[in-house]
Amino acid sequence: MTIPLIFMGALGAGAALLLGIASRVFYVKEDPRISEVEAALPGANCGGCGYAGCRACAEAIVSGKAPCNVCVAGGAETAIEVGAILGIPVEIKEPELAWTSCTYGVGEADPIYTYSGAQDCQAAVALFGGSKLCPIGCIGLGSCVKACQFDALSMDEDRLPVFNPKKCIACGACVEACPKNIIALTSATKRIQAEYTTDECTAPCQRACPTGIDIPSYINAIRVGQPEGALRIIKEKCPLPLVCGRICPAPCEIECRRNLTPDDPVAINDLKRFAADYEMQTGRHVNPYKAPDSGRRTAVIGGGTEGLTAAYYLARLGHAPTLYEAKPELGGVLRYVISPSRLPDGVLDHEIKGILEMGVTARTGQVLGRDFTVHSLLADGYDAVLLATGGFDSRKVLRPGTGKETLIPGVRLMIDVLPALGNDAPAPAGRRVTIVGGVRRALDVARACLAGGAEQVTIVTGHPLGRIPTELRETDELEREGIRVRPRTVISALWGAEERLTSVSLEEASETPGVALAVSLVDTDLLIVAAGRIPELVIVPVREALGTEEDEEPVFRGKWRTIEIIRTLPGHGGEGVFSSPEPGRISDASAVVQAILSGRRVVRGIHQHFSGGIIAPIRQLVVEADGILDVSEIEGVSALPRQRPAVPAPEPGTEADWTNTEEIAGLDPTSAGKEAERCLQCGLICYRQAM
Amino acid sequence: MELILLAISAILVKNILLAQYLGHCPFQGVSKRMETAVGMGMAVIFTMTVASAITWIVSRSVLVPYGIEYLQTIAFILVIAALVQFVEIFMKKTLPALYQALGIFLPLITTNCAILGVALLNVRNDYGFVKMVIFSVSSAIGFALALVLFAGLRERFRTTRIPQPLQDTAIGLITAGLMSLAFLGFLGMA
């Protein structure tokens, strides 16, 4: 009896001793905070943070490799808890949601074959990219639903994924799982900056709209009787729906697929006006999501369409905009040029009030050059100054008595200095002059500058040497005169100090495609621009450290520069701040919708500058991509008469006040509902057939 | 030759999972993903070899000389549990990479009946040291092989239409049964 007892006792004691010693000898020193942080994390091991499980994530957070808010599953609460454990301040991430643009399920879209294989999207895609004709359509086998660990995804009866925004934590598992790459994570900030790409399902009208309003969605909202919801969709992309609903040339209606039948296009613009008028009648403003204050202040010079749009989006991104307008009231061309019978003042006032309610400060009657300068704004502490003097000819913005020749220090328009025009102004005074564009008259101007005392003149042109006037090709002779010609070159930035221009950055494209641009800096105190007006420029302060101490905050000491606000893909041209305007790009003010697009794109550039990022070119833009999949004929659609808004007749016996009465009334709710029924709810190639 | 036959018999004919029905908990539990199945398989090979060797030594040097073979089971459980714990602590310090790979599977197999079963079989069959090692390693390889094959099948379940009542463990058990029948075919080789 004793032997087994001794044996078991000895075995137990031996094992205990061994483990006790081992735990001492092989003790791994571990930061106790790792376990604490791990306990604070949700423990879902979803991998949304990019680390293998919550433990690895906790280790990364404690070692400082990942920020406190890296956990997407826990959201703000977890971030705060983790921050409390580590004792560091937490930046709350903007919530993101998964989303897809496909709206026609497998049953409704055009198929190329019937699929009955493994119930997995990955497997289905292996066979000719899925059963749908549409290359970016959902194939409806629900691999994303299986990938979701948070029960936020389900398939509806049309076999399309439905996202539950209350449960979605944007871990990205469904994005990974989708072989069609049609699920994306999105947030309000991302949507503001987004442009349509070929990877998204877009309707022809939506692609035609310069501002990119999601037209089928807002018409559907009107159809189901939610004009306020419709307005929310419109305001995502267009802050001026009352204005656009009245004066937009509506390029969308030209592209409407109802034109493919013997029928009129859907009255897209009248429906937009209906939704906007509905808001005006309620007297309230439907204001969309606004990001929390970023702590940055921005100034927008020019209170017209582009300035208002830029201020609206800057406010939505939390960059506290202040709008400077020379005239006593905001509106620019909209107020002072467009006839009040098309756009009554009351309507414009309501629209502008809505934009100001978003958090825009307006300073009217403030003239650039008289009441403030770009440098004075920077000295006041603005983090960026946007020049949006677009629609009017920039020269007219200069008024006598301001004592300034130019809007931006050291920049003049060529027309003001052309010798042949018999300008009574003195010859342009600059020691180092750069002339951009206008190759036919550039030489005259350059020689006038040299006669006026300039030491060095540089002529910058985007054209190659073979495509400029012959007298400019004699580079060696011109060099002896003091004139340098820079072909294939654009100006990418201006640099200045206080009220002076100091230099310009030049980017020279290489002869061989694919070779990087050559960048150089040229001393310049006078820049002569051939374009008729000054394009959008964003001027930011250059902050420098005063001393040599490392922890010192850099401060503004009078130096400024312009930043690039849009970068195009190589081969598309149009880079540089003074390149010629192109439709659909910035600097095009041919219609109010173009100016809105410009305003939004400029804000995208400013926001990316603030985020410390380099302005990334947008790939596969729908406006630039060739061969977007489309349909050339439609079937199964019956003609429906287009609803037409009434033209109000003056009351008999009274003299109507035509100057401030609208020529055309809007649609009434019944006819708006009927008109919305006419919409085919188009996708890339799908549309609603059974009417 | 005898040893090769022993190995083949342990891997295929007397497969510990499909012919001897030991260790079915991890067989159903960690076979949903290939990655975890491979990890578990490796951990079992490692632990089974070490545990069998130690228990064999304990049996030969203590239990048999003192005539207390009836304490086999309880002694083996204690030895295996302590051993796995020790190995875990040891690996964490000296082989962090291996610990990362096998770490989470080690506690799972502390009380695995396949490990204990092989240790007991070694004693019952009265193997010598070399035979014991070959048998243990082969049994573990058999375990890993069956687990990996099964995980391969189960990964396919995710994309197959399975009737509602049979989903998950139910279809898993049915498949395990069919695999077991298939492995019975190896009996003809013996």
C-alpha cells in the first residue's frame, strides 16, 4: 500500500516542482498592459485591424506600432478604453460602412449562362467571370454573408447583399471575400471626395451629371414619397439644388435611356427642383452629415457658385471656412447675372442660408487687395486660402483704388501687359520674369520686359518644341538675349514671401513616356499668365522652425506656396496650375454644375493636403474611361407621357411683376410622383423593364 | 522491414482516428479550416512522440519494477499533463516562433485520449524503445493525415447545398463514418 502512495505523491510533487521551476527559469517578461488591452478588445479575432487576432493587435498597440483606434470592431468605445489603459489621447475614427452599388439581382440582370455549381462566388467567378453579363454585377451566392462575423450582412429575395449599418463594423471581411470587388468601405468623408470609377455601377444620367448626383436613387426616393430623402441624396454631391433645379442645362436628360424609345427623357431636373422646392416650402434646411471640427481654418475668396460649393464641402469636412466676397451679397453670377425671372432672389437666399447654416462664416463687401490680401489672411492664421474668383473675368474683380495690380502677388494677366495693345500702363516691372502660355505673343512681351529692365525671362509652354512658333525655336539666339524657352513644361507651384512672388516650380515632361518629370525651381518675381483669368489656386502657409531645437513647433514667417489640387493620370495632360481649362476638370465655369464640380474637386485637394497625403490621381474615372458598358437599345418599356410643369398665367386684370416672378412653376406632388414612375432606374446595363 | 510494416499499419490500417476511434473531439473541432487542421496535426505529432517516450520510460523504470502497473492510467495522465505544460513554458521562452505556430493547440491536446491511448497501447503491446518511437510517430502521422483529409472535405461543405438538419456537426459525423469505412479497405493490405 505504501509504494503506490509514495509513487503517486512523488510523481505529483515532482511534476509540481518541475513546473514551478520551469515557470521561474523560463519566465517571459511580458508587458502587463498587453493582457489589459487584449481584454478591452472585442475578442472577435476578425482581422479587420490587419493583425492576426486580437492578441497580436494588442501587442502592436502596446508597442506603439498601431494606434489606439486600430480596432474597427470595437469602434469609439474600445478606442477610448484602450487609450485609458495606455494613458494616451485617442483620435476617434470616422465610422465606415460596407456598401455595394449593384441593385439588380441575378434574376433580373441579363445572364450569359445559368449557373448551378458550388454555392460560392469565388467558384462561380472562375467560370467566365460569373453568370451575369455585367462585369461588375453581384453574382448573388453570398460569399460575403458567410465571411461576415458580425451578422451584419444578409441576402435579400433578389439575392443581393443587404448591409445592416447598425451591426457593420467595417472590418472589411466581405470586401476581401467578394471576387467581383464590388463591395467597398465608405464613410461620409470618402463619399465627399469620391468620383465615379469604372468599378462602380453608374447610370448614364449619373455619368453625364458633372456633379455626379446619384440620379436614379433620388428619383426612387421621390417615387416612394420621400422628397426629403431625395434631397439628402442630391446634397451629397450638389449643395445648390434649388439653383440647379432651375438653371441647369441638364446634360443628364440627353443621356436618359428613355431617349432610346419614341419617348421624352425623364424630367430629371424638374424632379430635382421638386425635391428642393419641397424643402424650401417647409422653411427648414435638410443638412447632411458634417465631420467634427478638424481644428483647421480655411478662407475662400469669392462668394459665387464655386466659392459657395467649396465652403460647403470645407464645412462638411470640418475645416471651418470663411467666405470673402467683394460684393454686398453672396451669389456671384447667380445673383448678378442670371435673370431673377429664372432664379428669384428669395430662392437664392434660401439656398445660401442653408450653406451658411452648415458652419460657413461670410464676410461680404471685402475686396481682395483693398481690405485684405492673401498674405494678410495667412498671417491671420488660415491654414489654406482658396481663390475662387472664377465666373467673372478676373480682371473685373480688380477695381480702381485698391492700389494693387494683381490678385496674387507677382501674377499678372498677359492682356494687361501686351505692348501692341497700346497699354498706357508702364512696362511690366520685374527683374526675373516667367511667362506661361500664349506662345504667339510671348516673345513680344518678353522683349518688352527686357527693355523694362528684366534680367532673365523664361517662357514656359506645355507644347513640345516642334509645335511652337518658329521664332521661339531659335533657343540659342534667344538665350543670348536673355530669354529661355521651356517646352513641354508646366508650372506646378508658386512660391512667395509676404506680398512678393519669389519663385515658381516647373515640371518638364520627358520625351519618352513613362520617364519621371524633371522638376526645377526658377526665381521669379513677375509671372505673366496668358489665360483670360486666374484659375483656382490654393495658397497655404509654409511653416518653418525658428531655431534649431527639435521639439519646436514650426511657425508661419511670411512664406507661402500654392498646392496642387488635382493630379491627372499621365497622358491626359492638363497638369500644372495654369493649364487650359477642360470640360469636367477644374477651371471650367461654363455652367453652374461645372463650377460645383470644380468647387468639390478643389476641396478634395485641400483635404488631402491637410491629411498629409500626396494628391493621388483617380484611376478609371468614368468620364475618362473609354468603352463603358452600355446598352444601345431597350426593350419591354412602354411610353409614358412626360409631366410638364405649368407656366403660370397672370391673373386677369393685373400687371404681373415679371422681373421677380418665376417663368415656370415646379411640378406638383402628383405629377412629380408620376414622373418619378417613368424613371427606368438604370444601372450599367440593367434597367427596370416591367412597368 | 518489420518496422516499415509497423509504420504503415499505424498510419493507414490501424489509423488512430478512423480505425481506433480515438481523439474525435479535435477531429470534429478543428477540422473546419485547413490551416488549423495542419497546425493541430503538427502539434499532435510533436506531443505524441514526446509523451509516449516519457510514459514508456516511467512504465519501464517505475511501474513494472514496483508492480504497480494498475496505476498506469492515472500516472500517465499526470505525466502527460505536466509534460505538455512544461513544453509550453519551455517553448515560449526558447522557441517563440514554434510557440506562435503550435502554442494554442498544445493545451487542447493535454488530455486528448489519442495521446493517452497510444501511450497505453505502447505498454500493452510490450514494444521496445525503437518500436515504441516508430509506432507513436506513425500513429501521430495517421492522426494528422486523417485530420487534414477531413478538413479538405469540410472546407467544401461551405460551398455545397446541405439540407438544414444535417448542417455542421451532423454532416461532419456522417462524413467521418464514410471515411472510416473507406479506411477499412486498408485491412485487406494487412
